[in-house]
Amino acid sequence: MGDMTIRRTARKGRHMQFDFETMLDRVGKDAMAVESLGMPGGFAPGAPKEGYDAIPMWVADMNFPTAPSVVKAIIERAQHPAFGYFMPSKAYYDAIINWQKTRHGVEGLEPHHIGYQNGVLGGLASACGAFTAPGDKVLVHSPTYIGFTNAINRCGRQPECSPLVRDEKGVWRMDYDDMSQRIEREKIGLAVMCSPYNPCGRVWEKWELERAAEVFAEHDVVVVADEIWSDLVLGDAKHMPFHTVSDDARMRTITLNAPSKTFNLAGLIGSYDIVFNPRLHERLYAQGNSSYYNDLNVLSMHALIGGYSPEGAAWVDELTHVLARNAALACDFIDATPGLEAARPQGTYMIFVDCTEWCAKRGRTIDELEQALWDVGVTVQDGRMFHGPCHIRMNVALPTHKVKEALERMADVLA
Ligand SMILES: Cc1ncc(COP(=O)(O)O)c(C=O)c1O
């Protein structure tokens, strides 16, 4: 696999090789996005009223088929009819090393730096177990991805939120003084850096990562860098892995990544970590291994190899082009709708929409607004689970014509 071949190739207006325009029918095909709508007691949106189909715009998976190279790799492996005990192959490690190098500029990565994690959140749970004690606080930013809140709470630790702040241009930024004060006051030893950022869509710039790294170095904090969204960067933004920011960052960071957001493989489970510091590596592993639930699945391994390939790279380049177009459409709509407000995402396929003004002007609650949207099949997610008091989170990983249809239905509800 040549390095050159998996660099970014998509250009505006380029002929599309892959199908991002057919809406998948996911009903009956193991899809929480459509099958859990309206289930009582859950966190899913309500089901649509009769006469409307559901347009899935909530849980973080995509309404696109995965890359053909992923399906091909799984089928080829499945055709060999034996699935006994196995070891992660050289092709698996090579695929990760090559992908990280060509897509993200990571140098010096070797197989012994890479390990399996049973989900990125599984990796976070292991890090909590390895580097904190029960009751300890773990630094996160807010708005916060609900998976972090749940994973940290379930381990008997507590999330300590350092609020992101909007600058004069409306860009979400970290507050380094606030981070520093909280780390000191709460005696925090572990922090989560979500990069790119779910749900606010930031792709952190180099100086921002450097400032954060300085804070963590000053207080000797171990960092979990969740870079699961790193391949889904829109337009000109550029993802920089946190561990590449400085020598110090390289030695205090546990990077968690996966092909699952990139290639729509969340149901396969197959995340990995990158840890350069042997001491951190050992402690993380002692924790992960103690559960006996932290082993790679052979089909997930082949899925990753199929994704992290030149064909997979070409698919991602087209995908990000479509995601950028969809995000721009949705943000144009939000900008044109009085009372709605959102920062344009630089990465991910999520838009975090502030509905405070709209609700205040109309005398409606966020529950009423969400219900009205869900009734017409626009299944956006309640922002309160991400600490957005009057917000919705909108997933735009759908065929563009479906995003347009959703925006039309939204316009009717909001009018
Ligand atoms: C920032 C972030 N981390 C982790 C996850 C979940 O990762 P996994 O399914 O590998 O546990 C998600 C899913 O939405 C996410 O947005």
C-alpha cells in the first residue's frame, strides 16, 4: 500500500465514484437510528405521526452504506469458513500505521504502541480505572458528549465540566484558566480531550492544542485524546493528533480512535488506542485485560483493513465533501431562521443548534419544539443530554436530498 495513494484526493466538482445519494432503508436491519424511535424510557426521539417517514438525524451513525472496500474485506474473510482464535495480523497494524501517517502525519508509530479497545468508551473506562480512584473527578469540556458523562459516572468517577466559551466570532474555544483552576481545585489527574469536538464540531487549531497541552503538563495530568472523529474534517480544517503537539504530550496521552465513525461501523465494535509511553501503556492494559472483555473480533479487524486502504481513503474524501455540503445547507437554513443559532461545524456531522430565542419568542418549550419536529419525522436529538438547555443536536450524515427534505419539514414547523 503506497503512502501516496491514500492521501486526500477529492476536489470540489470532482466526479463522484461512490453512492451517497440513495437513502438506505434501515428498518429491520439492526439500526437503533430507526428502530428505537418512540421507545419508552430510552433516549431516542419520538416516532413520527402517521403519514410521515422518519428521517434519522440523531444517534451518531450515518445513513450511508459503508465503503465497498470494507464490505469486500469482510466478505472475503467470511468466505474462509473458520473463525478460531487469532492474533491481530501484520496487515492490521500496517493499515493503522499507514493511515495515521498518510492522513494525520503521525511518524514513528509501531505495532507495540497500538492496542485494542472495546469501543472508545471502553478505552475511557479503562483509563478511569487505571489512572483515577473511585470518586475522583475527570476533566471534560461542556457541552459534553453524553457517552463521556455516562462512562465516567458508571466507573464511579465524576465528570468535571470546563465550559467551552464562544468568542466574538461565535467560535467555541477552551477556557485554559478555567481548566487550570478546576484541575488544581479538584486535584484532577485525568482529562478528556475530544478532538474533533462532539457536539460543537470544532477541529482544534495547533495553538489551541498547544495551550491545552501546557495546562496538562503544568498539572501533570494524563490525557485521553478521543480522536474518533478525526477523519471527518470538513473544508479546509486540519486535524492535528494531540500527541503530536509536543514531546511532553506524546508521553502523557492515550489516544483513542476507531474506524467506526469514519466508515459507519459502530455495530462491529473495533476501536484502538495509541500510547507511546510504556508506563501508561502497561497500566492501561492491566486494567483493560482484567475484564476479559477486551479482545478484537476477527471480522472487525478485516473491516478496519478494508477501510484503511486506498479505496477506503477515496471513499472518505467523497464522504467529507458530502458532509460539508450538508452541513453548509443546514447552517444556511439555521442562519436564515430567526431565533435559531449554531456555530458552523469544521468536523463531525453534528450541528448543535441553540433554540433559546426561538422558544422564548414563541412561548414554547424545547420539549414542545422537539415533539413538533419528531411528529413530522425530523428525528433530531434532545440537546439537554449534552448540557445544552434549549438545544437540539442534528446529524446531517444523510443523502443531501433527504437533508433538504428535513429542512423543508423543519421550516413548516418553525414558521
Ligand atoms: C466523541 C465520541 N467518542 C466516542 C464515541 C463512541 O465510541 P465507541 O462506540 O467506540 O465507544 C462517540 C460516538 O458518538 C463519540 O461521539
